[in-house]
Amino acid sequence: MYGSDSDGLRSGAGVRSGEGGRRSAARSRYVTGGALVLAGLLLAGCSSDSGSGSGGKGGGKDKAEELQRPKSVTPYWVDPKSNAARDAAAYREGGKTQEASLMRKIADQPVAEWIGADDPEGQTRKVTSAAAESDREALLVLYNLPHRDCGQYSRGGASDAGAYRAWLNGVLKGIGKRAATVIVEPDAIPHMLMEGCTPARFQPERYQLLNETVSKLKKLPRTRVYLDAGNPDWVRDPGGLVEPMRRAGIDAADGFSLNVSNYQTTASNSAYGKKFSPMVGNKPFVIDTSRNGNGPVAGAGADEEAWCNPPGRALGESPTTKTTDELIDGYLWIKRPGESDGECKGGPQAGQWWPEYALKLARNGKG
């Protein structure tokens, strides 16, 4: 569902990794508070490119350090070789100063790395090592469960449970003792609550894999873990998430994530998170603010795929862990701004870099 091409997470599906852009905005049934409720869902597209130029060492420690944000604002690493950084440099060299300035709004911020399928250990180690060399932490997304994304734009994932466990072991080795924050499997739990999405025979296995993932990550000495809980316009009654999140391991996690690859406002996510948090032991949460500056498409402008590359969207709050709210651990850019949600509205495959869309997000942003 996401739309972030991470080096092949989606091998065979046209999306290299990460998130793929899947959430159909068609009316769907989901479980809420134990009852099936018919509601219009604004699902988000999830896919991120874990091999699109990110994860590089940045041309030397001194150069990389120059790009890092103050640790007092955010501890996460800024990739000096990201697609946005590359394009900003190209625009500047070509005399396109306005485009260069806009692209730097993205290039200068820490953005999550979506771990791909091909070499999870190598990719993860490359990112966590680069972050450590700059005295920063890595921000990672795991998005590789079998039967991912309801067969939509970000379909794919590991072939079976054994392949997923082997992939996860590579990620664990790649993190090791280095500091990292990990967002675990966007959409995996809400998708199990959608009628006709994840077949019942696969659900016990999915819960088991999620639980194992959280548990194994928490055994690492410097890793924080956030289990994904969708967004406020998906499972609208958060009570319907309590049992599934517990089965998936929320009790062992540091908290939960909201709005990954979606456009719901920070205010709506904050209200939703604060309603859900007491239901799961007052766990804190993080919000993806990468593209929610103008909120979701509404009214006459909405269509069946309003989540997929919608026009008129904008960058949201810059990444920070200084939120002034004890329940909100951070506003993070989990979806990479500028990566497509899928092949809709003129966009490339989910997770592919789309500079024209990146420039529009930056131009519409208020920062």
C-alpha cells in the first residue's frame, strides 16, 4: 500500500521495496469494536525505495556531518546521497535555483529507509553504519510480510514465513548494536480487519511473524520499535485495533505509528492516537508528517484512489522528536516525499522516485 521503493522489497511486483501505494478508497468492511462496519476508507499507498540512492556513506564523515539536523531537534540521520539531494545538486548546477531550493526542503531532512528484499543485512548495515559515523540514529521501515498489500500496488513481500524470518535475521544483523528506530510492517494489522483482504488462513501466521519481529528487535540493545496502527480514517473506532495489536506484540513495542504514507492531518492523528493509547497501556506514538501539510483530499476532489498521488498535497511538519506532547514521540518522515504511491494520476510504479511530485509537495509546503 505504500509506495516507497526499497531495493526490491517488491520483487516481481514492479515495486522495489517499501511501500507501494495501495489503499483503495472504495467502501470496504472492517472490524471495529467487534462489529463489522461499512465505511469509506482512505487507505494510503505504502512503498518506499530502499535502493534509490539512499544508504550511502555520504562522501566522507565531515561532509555528512554538515547535513545533519541538530540532535536537540531530531536524532535521525540525513542521507547526503538521497534522490532529493542528487536532484537538488543537478538543479543548482543547471542554473535552476528555485527548483534546487525546493528540493533541498526534502534533501535536508531525515527520511526513513525502507529495507529491501535482496540484501537486508547489507542494506541495513550500510544505513546504520553511516548514521553511527555521523553520531545519529537510523530510521528504518520493515515492509516485507507475505501476502502484503491486498494484491494492490505494493503487493509482494516474502514468499512464505520461512523466507520472512531469514530476511528479518539479516535486518537484525545489520542493526546490531547501532542505534535505530524501526517502524514495523505498515498496514499489516488494519489489512487483517478488512473483509476479503488477508485470507483467514494466513492471519495466525501474520500475527506470529509480527510478534516475533517486535520481540527480536527489542532484544537489540539500542533499537526502538513502533508497530503500525494505520490512520484515523481507516479503522475509525480504535477499539477495534486493541486485540489485534496485542496479538501482534504491542505490549513489547515502544509504541505505535500512525499515518504512514497517508495524508491525514497531524491534528486528527494526534486525537486518534491519544484515544487509542490508553487502550494499549498508554503507549506513545509517532506520526508520519511527510505529506500531510494540506491534509487529505476531500469533497468533490476525492476519488476512488484519493490516497494515490493526490494533487495539491504538501510537506507536513519537519521531522522532530521535540513535540511538546508526552504521548507523541515524534513527527517523522516515514514515507519518502517524492516517491510514487503507484501507477495512478501519471505516477510511475509504487516507490519510484518522481521529482515532479516532490517539487509540488515542497512548493505547497508552508515551511
